[in-house]
Amino acid sequence: MDTHPLLEPEPSQTSTGGKPDLRPYLEHPNPLLIVISGPSGVGKDSVIRRMKELNYPFHFVITATTRPPRKGERHGVDYFFLSEGEFVRLMQEGAFLEHAWVYGEYKGVPKEQVRRALASGQDVIMRLDVQGAATVRRLVPDAILIFLLPGSEEELLNRLRQRGTESSESLQRRLATLREEMTHITEFDYAVVNREGQLDLAVEKIAAIITAEKCRTKQRVVRL
């Protein structure tokens, strides 16, 4: 394989002869760990699904959960659907990078799945609630945190109503949670609005963020 002309040593120079090392920029940047977060109903699953459909070359982490599958969701594809007993056993064994009790169900990110993907050089994308994103930031400071916003509170409520799984009381609790979670937005690296009917635009913005991160002069180093 030909080397880049800027990496070829000049005849009068040794390998340390003063020429800047450009390999981090011209070869393979470090793999990234990207967290897509935001309130329930904002479209995290939709964004991940659309990125898969468009064949983005990332490893999409399959989250474990104790909630039952929604219509069309498949075990091992959308989530690992576990019983509470299975989840607690894995949690006690230290199998999760991050786990939380969310709206009456457990959710967790399998640690080994993330490690294997990063070791292979793949960028890793995971979806987490705001609480989980804060945990990952503490454990992995060089993770990239993206906060997904709804176009408006009414858009978010409409999405939750369309699920058909929320009571009026539950909707109000989620709205209160949204307002509280919004106060944490400055703890994230980026914010992307996922407006109704503009899913592809949100996906394009996330892809642009990742591309920009690959061009950083100081590369992020993800350590688990």
C-alpha cells in the first residue's frame, strides 16, 4: 500500500527529523463511543433504526431491558428482552457498563459488547436516558453525548399518545420528567432537534457531528 506523500521521509531526514507526525489525521482515527440520549418519546429508537436502514458503519449497541416488547420489536435485534431475575443476575455479575431502573423497568448496556466493538476499531452508538448518559460520562469521560430534543412539548406528548401505552396521569409524569431533564442539556456535548416528519435531518446532523469529531486535532481516547 502506498503511503501518503506527507509521511514519506525526506532523504536528509531521519524518522524524527522534525517533520510533524500526521498519521492520526491521515490514517485511522480512534473509535468513538457515541451516546444518543433525551427524554422518553423523543425518538431515540427511531433515530437508531433509521441509521441502521441507511447502513451507517457503526456498531449499534443492543440494550437489555425488562420491559415487554412493543409491536414489531424483536429480541436480540431491537433489545434483549430479559426477565427481572435474569437482569438482576447479570447486574450482580457486573455484566453492564450502565444500568438503571426507568419507569418501572430495568435497562442496561452490555459491557462486553461495547468492548469488543471498540477493540475491532468500530465506532459504537448507544441510546440511553439522561440518567444513563450521566453515568457513562462519569465512567468514560471521552464519550460523545448527544441530547435529542423534541420540536415541542406537544410533539413529544403526541408521540407518547400514539404508543397507546400511557394513561393521562403517566403522560403528565413524563412531561414533568422532560422539563427536569431539559435542565441537564448543558452537560451534553451536542443538542439535535428531532422534529416531527424530519427524522432524516436529525440523523444527518448526528452523522455530521461524528464526522467532525473524526477531524479533531486532539483525538478522543475511549477507555472502559
